[in-house]
Amino acid sequence: MAKIRVGVGGWTFAPWRGTFYPKSLPQARELEYASRQLTSIEINGTFYGSQKPASFRRWRDETPDDFVFSVKGPRFATHRRELSGAGESIERFFATGVLELSEKLGPVLWQFPGTKRFDPEDFGAFLKLLPTRIGERKLRHVVEVSHASFAAPAFIELLRRHGVALALVDSADRPAMFDVTADFIYARLRRSTEDEATGYPKAAIGEWVKRLETWAAGAEPDDLSRVHAGPPPAAKARDCFVYFISGSKIRNPAAALALIQMIDNPSGFIDQQKSRHSTRLGNKRREAIGKQRKAARRR
């Protein structure tokens, strides 16, 4: 059964303390708390440098059993003139401990600079370097591009041949490309604003719920721009990963919570300004959070 996982980028952000995180929460427990409100988090630190295997193990152990991380690949692999030379950086990345996340490792995001133009041979060489499996662990890859030259059917066809997802980015400064290229969906929503308590207006969140549920069911929404006129890869169901990124970052947790709640209870959407932490994923998650709070009071 396909799952829709919703989250934000990272979990360490000072303005979230007292807005998303309770004021009394120790900083060392912020991941523990965030992972019990959201269903996924995109790890951004790996983009800038290697993390220790012990860090990945700690993050794995601090989060619930059903939680999933996505991880950014290192910029050393994507920010280069010739992508065919990225092999060593990719190998080093997977050898530095990311697999310690075990079953909580989700998609790996490879983010390219805005100056990078589409060259079929160059980009194809990079995609060939991405491992589809390491040991028993199957890997999912997603790429984010921003140069207008990528808005070409040939780029979509290339991703589909390799089974690599295109990051579907909701942003004013990115080409409008919402083509499905893999057996999962990876969306990055970048339009949250500070004057909206939930980052996105309720109506906009509702539109994204409909799109995600359509993708999860194996179909395609009919209200988004696509580059390629042909059908996407066939799928009875698709896992979906959606993250509120950038925009008004202080509002992103509220936006994620609002989206989760609307998926769970479409008719019972609660104003996040009145009840910031009301969103939960069913009785099981509510019970888990209740236990967490009791444990916090005892510490």
C-alpha cells in the first residue's frame, strides 16, 4: 500500500523553538519530538559534508519505527563541470554511514546548481553512476534541477530509463515540471509565507492533498504542467514524499502538520494557529505522543 510521507528540511532551526518545539524541550530531543509530529525529514547536512556513522545510528534510534529520512547527496558530486567524474564522491557518500539508517533510509536527493545546463551525455553519465542497490538495500534516487534547459522531453525520457525521480518543485523560480519519472513521488514545496499561519492557505493545502492522493493511487493530477506528452511509468500505487522547504521556513512545520491532518481528516481541518500540535496520524500516533510527554515530565 502506497504511503504519503510529509515533513520538512532538517530539524535544527532556532526560530522553531517555542513555535513548533515546546519552549521547555531540550535541543538534544528536537529530532525525537519532530519525528513524532511528522512522518519524514529531509537531512540537509549531508549536502555540505560527511556525517559520522554514529550520527546516522543515533538519528535512526531516536525516531519511531515507521519514520523515514530522505538524504541529500553531497554537493561534491553534483556541483562539477563534468558529472561523469562524480563516481568517487558517490561511492564515498554511501561508504560514510548513510546505510546505518537501515530501513529508515528513504530517497537520496541529488541537487544540481542553477547554472547547470542539460547535456544528455553528461547527465546520462551521472545517472549511470547511481547504485540501484547496495547489499540487500534497494536505493531510490531523485534529482532536482533548476535551469530552464532541463524542461525538455529528452530529459524526462532519460530519467525514466534509469528509474530516477524528478523532484517536483513548487516554486516561482523553478521551471514548472511535474512529470512522473519513477515509481515514487518526491515533492518540495517552497511557497510558504509568514502571513499564513499554516504556511500555505487551506485551499492550496487541499489542492496538494488531492494531487498526492492521485499520485499515490497510480494516476496523475490534471492541473500541473508536464514537459513530456507521453504517459508516465505504469504503477498501481506510488509512495509519495513531500517536504515544505525554504519559503517562510518558520511556517514549514505548521504547513506539514496541516497537510498531514487534511490527509487524515479532510472534513476536520483545524486552524493550526489555534491548535498547533493537533495533527496526528491516527490513534496509534496519538498514544505514542502521549507516552512521550509523560516520559518528558518524569525526566
